Amino acid sequence: PLTATVLVLASGGEHVVWVSCDLVGIPNELRSAVRARLVGHGGLNPAKVILHATHSHTGPALRTDSSYRGVELKVMDTQELVNYTADLIARAVVRAWDARAPGGISFGLGHAVVGRNRRSVDDAGRSTMYADVGRADFSHIEGFEDHDLNLLATYDLQGALTGLVMNIACPAQVTESIFSLSADFWHDTRGELRRRLGHR
């Protein structure tokens, strides 16, 4: 399943709304469409709604300003999909905004080897994605690897965990070559976190 997960943070008269979307990216058109649907809703400032993508390569591509060539699939028109997606995300934001309640947050930093740098450089200085590092002209990996695992946890007033935000330097590309929609490894990760932490 593809999800849009909403976190509302408010304090001292200020607020921000983060929306994590199982999409390949967030085009300006989608962001603007979501914000337009939120105008006038109970003190919510649409300009403070931030959308970001898990960068699942099997998530829908919602850019209407580019043409994709390749296998012809029977799928929804891109503009229609942008409108459909914006409606769903805006409804999720409204639900989260209306359900906000006092609570607390904490943060943490861990480390986990989840992603790797996939670009190798040859002796001539050319970078190639997924190139064989055992080849004779291999020089080095293009850059560093970031194994930081940044965490933000939310709690209710009784101290019970209500949410967990994870930030890792890794796109969701385990299933990038399939012809179906998928949240990639984030679906399994969310399921495992719910199993271990007992949260809905």
C-alpha cells in the first residue's frame, strides 16, 4: 500500500505540518494543489504544509511537465492522478489537524547501514551508476555514505508513543524495476515497527 503520513507540530502559536508520501518525488503542482485545498481550514496555514517523498521508484510519477517514454500501461492520466492524490493528501492533513492533541516529542540519533553509494568512478573520472567495482579501470566510489538514522518520536500526555519519524539517507529502490505500485521497503519497515512497538 502507498501511504501519506501526516505529522502536525504546534507550539507557541506556530505550527508545521509534515506529510511523508510514498511517491517518487513531490512536484510543485502537487504541493500547490494540496495547499489550495487547505485554504481557510480552521487556523491551518497551507504554506506551512511540507510534503516530502520516500522516493519509491515504484511510486507514481506525478510530474505533468514531462513525458515518459517506455512501456505503455493502462493507467490514470497524470493530471487526473495529481488531482486525486491532492484530494487524498489534503483530507489526511485535515484529519490530522483536527485530531491534534497535547503531547511531547523527543529525538535520537542512531546508525544503520541501509543505503550505499551506487556511483563508482573510473580512471578517466566518469561516474557510473551500478558499475562493476571489480573492473580494471575502477578508481573510487564517487562520494561518502551516510549511515545516520535520525529519529523523532511523538508521545501523548501519558508518555505513550504516538508516532515515529525516521530519516535515513537512502531512496526506496529495492523494487525499482517492477511494473506495479509499491511503497518498496517502507511498507515492510512500517509493519515491523508496528509489530515491535505495538502502535497502530
